[in-house]
Amino acid sequence: MLEKCRRDETCRVCGADDWTEVISFGSLPLANGFVDPADADEAQDVFPLDVIVCRSCRLMTLRHVVDPGTLFKHYVYVSSDSDQIREHMAHIVGLATRRASLASGDLVVELGSNVGTQLAMFRAAGMRVAGVDPAANLAEIANARGIPTDPDFFGPEPAGRIALEQGRAKAVIGRQCFAHIDDVHRILDGVDAVLDDDGVLVIEVPYLLNLLDENQFDTIYHEHLSYFSLHTLRHLFGAHGLRIIDVERVAVHGGSIAVVAARESAARVPEPSVAALLGLEEERGLLTDAPYRAFAERVTRVTEAIRTLVRGLAADGHRVAGYGAPSKGTQLLMACGLTDQDITVCGDTTSLKHGKLLPGNRIPVLPPEEVAATEPDYYLLLAWNYTDEVVRKERRFLEAGGKFIVPIPEPRIISAQSAKELV
Ligand code: TMP
Ligand code: ZN
């Protein structure tokens, strides 16, 4: 499988080649590589999943990079599913509007624009919009709903094309895609090609501190190449003449940061939020090896605890189904060594996933109603980042005696009784 995957010797951010090893999950199939039942008997490609930290810029990253064509050409993650994300996208419109002083008619460009949900909100606020996304199937959906989307990998060419046809962008947005990209320098060259002199770049990435603090080992899978701290992003942006002028911690995807950067030439004064978060990272030891090593030890313990709990319930005759089939759910099941003997089926609201099998363990994915009809006793909440929303939505299941297993930071069970304390 080597042609589809290569080992990175040097750091994608700073070019150094001095690494600290954090944890290895062995060789696993791609978490988003849902299997068609017709191909169920075919062996799936597996790729190494080893986590390392650069001793120079402190980037936490995967040692191996899977070819992006293999990963992203047909992509089943659709970003418009949940209330929480919708609210958050409205928040990002507000943040970009404030920091870029956006006015009606200004151009907003989004990289990794998925099916266009975020851009549709900018357009509703009066802006002109242009999206770029490598997943042809998603770009087609976006175009069909009237959000012009270029099915391409973002970089100087598509960005230059947009600049030529529509002028420069007052805001360039990249939500939850930066961590997926190997050649981050090419992305920033693309930003340079399209960003207005006083425009802003808004990048949102899952935040390393949340990952470490909350044992989010399941968010580590082949698609997620980089696990960013603000320190590392500052290093990266600085190399492209960009200065971070604001940062917010946001609750989406288990805890992320929305980072706002402007051209150094625009001489914008950073908000106090930037120094505050850099200070917190230093205080928490992110510039040393200690927190990464401690994380690795906790992951070994927590994966074991999840396996023991779920196996024990299944062995006692309880039906345990998966709630949601996110990529991190696949990763969680694989890392914990859980199979279709333990989890019979997963329910997910994304229609593109229905009828497919989870990579690795071949657990079938069905619409949530069909899973509910099998009357599970427990749901393993694989989409744990929506715990509050799910608990509210599934009140009847809980009141009928059903329970949720929330796997991380430490596995715990939510019953009707404990849910009262949650919401
Ligand atoms: P995400 O964490 O990457 O957004 O993925 C969440 C997955 O969980 C996605 O496939 C949709 C699914 N999901 C449900 O099936 N039911 C729900 O109530 C929610 C919020 C998500
Ligand atoms: Zn580095």
C-alpha cells in the first residue's frame, strides 16, 4: 500500500526532523472508508497510525500521510447535520464580519466548503461567496443549491482564478479542514493569492489542548494529519506574512479554536486573547514532552476501560448499539478493539452512510429509527461531541430505561436520572 501512503521525515510546518514519539495505534483502515456491502468480502487497505510531536515547532502530527486523492475524492462527511453546528456557523459569520468589517457585496472565500452551508449564511448576510472543495460529490451538492463551488484542492490556482474573476476576498474561511491538509504552505500561498490587503483569514481547527485534556484519542485518524496549538499556528502563519490578531475557543468538534489572522503589512494590533492563550499553552507545558507522554498513558487506560465496560454489558446480554457513525467512532471502536460481536449496529442521520458498513469491523450503519426499532438497551455515544443535543433529543429512550455510554474523557453511563443533571 506504500504508493497510497508515505512516511514523513520532516515537519510540514517548520521542516525540522527531530521528533518525539507519542503513541502508535498500529495499522488501521481509513476511518471514513465506509464499505459497500457488495465489497464486504474484500480486504481493506490499512495504513500506519503513529502520532509524533515536532521538537522544534511542537506540531503534533501523524508520521504517515495517506494520499489525499485516496482520502477525499469521495467524501461522506456532510457538515450541515446538527443544530449546534448551524449555531456555530452563524457565530463564525459574526466573528468574520467584525474582524474584517464585512459589508454587503464583499467577497468571502471558503476552503473545504463542503456542501456550502457556511457560505450560504454569508450570502444570506449580503456577501458574495465562492467555495473550493476537493470532494466532487459535495461540490456538486453545493452548486446545485446555488453556492458556487470549485471542485478542487485549495491553493494558488483556484484562489488566483477566484481573484481574477471576482476580485480579492475580505475574508477567507477554513473551518475544520486545515488539520486535514498536508501541504499547508500551499494553502497559505492560496490565501495570499486571494486575500485583500486588509482582509482576514479565519481558520478553525480542533484544539490540541482539548484533545489532550479530554482524552480525545478517537479524533486521531488518518484524515487528521495535524493537531494544532496556537503556538504552532503562529509559527506557520508567521512564515507567510500573517499575524494572528484574535483567537476564540469554541465548543464544536470536542473543542476547537477559531483563529483570525491578518497580513502583517496591515499592522493590526492583536486582541489580548492571543497572548492569553499562548500563555496558557506554555503554562500547560505544551512546549515540553510531558503532556504528550501523559496523554499516551491515559489513552492506554481509557481504551481498556471502554472495552471492558462495553464487552461486559454485551456479555450480560444487553444490546449495545452505536449512536452516530462519525469517523472518530470508527477510530474509537478500532482503538478499543470492539467488533460487531459487541456493537451490532450504528444509527446515523447522514443518508450517505446508510446501508454501508463501518471500516474495519463491518458494523452496519442504518437510519436512527431503524436502530431504535431494534430496541437497544445502551447506545455507545460515538458522536460524544453532541452529548447535550442527543440527550435532549432522546429523552423518551432514556425515560423508557435506555442508557448512553459516553466513552471519553472516561467512560460513563447516562441514565434518565443522571441526564436530569446534564440538561
Ligand atoms: P461529527 O462529529 O464529525 O459532526 O459527526 C457526527 C456524526 O453523528 C454524523 O455522521 C451525524 C451523526 N449524528 C447522528 O447520527 N445523530 C445526531 O443526533 C447527531 C447530532 C449526529
Ligand atoms: Zn515543526
